[in-house]
Amino acid sequence: MSTEDKYKALHRGGKYKVLKRDGSILIKTTGYGSGGGFKTVIKTIKKHVDQNPGTFLLDYGCGSAKIWHDKQMSLGNTTVVEYLGENLSGFYRYDPFHPKYDTRPENKFNLVVVAEVIEHLPLEEIPVLLKDIASLASDKIIFTIPQSPSNAYFMDGENMHCTLMSKDDWIKLIRKYIPKNTITIKYTP
């Protein structure tokens, strides 16, 4: 089964494994891709929106986009849109592997957020992803990239973070395919 097929199955309620801290394994069918990575850069996003009125934001690889729907206690019990404020002129959620968000946008965005997405693809598929991101970005791109294996696994045992590289290697790869845009990368554990 291809990476794309595995993620499409997940987003349609497919089973996956979670390694718990005590070493036990939990089988789940919900809660995957809820926006936790987006939260790690929300202050950076807010700063950009505050300094750039009219920001049009793309959440690329949004998963279930749960973070966009629920009030977030960490944001003062507000939604993401309320927290980002009136300088945000609009937003779009796109995930080519999620049935609800798989319609590719036709326009460009002056802020593209790619939160904990890139490491989920095999290395040989990443150039296509980066070219697509570049084609949708008119200015700034923010990446969050975990530096360790995930605690989530496909049912076949494959770790969901299938591409792990050094920070220098990530920068070289991203810059190879996105040479012109302003890039911010936040590495997470």
C-alpha cells in the first residue's frame, strides 16, 4: 500500500497503533492529524499576521483540521481564527490525503504553514511535495519538522515519521526546491 493510500485510509477511520509511555500499544481509529504541530508555531504565525495585515494563510497538510474547529485553552479559550485576529484576511485548509480537505487551492498564499507534514513522506516523494508548496506560496513558508520517530505507527508496523534527517540536510533539501521564499523551520523533538 502506498503512503498516500495509507494516509487516506487513516483519514477515513482506518486503524493505527500508538506506542504509549508505559510501552503498551493502543489501537486507535480517531484523533490522528488534529493540528498539534500547528500549535507549536501559532505564536510565530500570529506575529506574522500582526505585522502583515491582509495575510492569506494556507494550512498545508491540515489533517482533520480539528485545531481550526475547537476553542483552544492554550489560546485563551478562542478559536485559531479569533486568536490570529483581524489582520488575517482569510485561510484555507488543504490536505491531499484527507477527503474533506483534498481540493487543491487555485490561488497563492502569502503565508503557508506546513506543520509536521514533510517527515511523513518517503524521501523520494518529498521533492514533489516541496514543489507543490512552492507553487502555492507567494512569500513566507513556516515548517515544523520533528526530529525523532513518531509514537504512531501504521498497522503494518511502519513508523509514521518515515523520513528523519539532520537539520542541515532538511535545510539543503527545502532550499533546493524552494529557493526564493522566506523560510522558517521549527524543529520539534
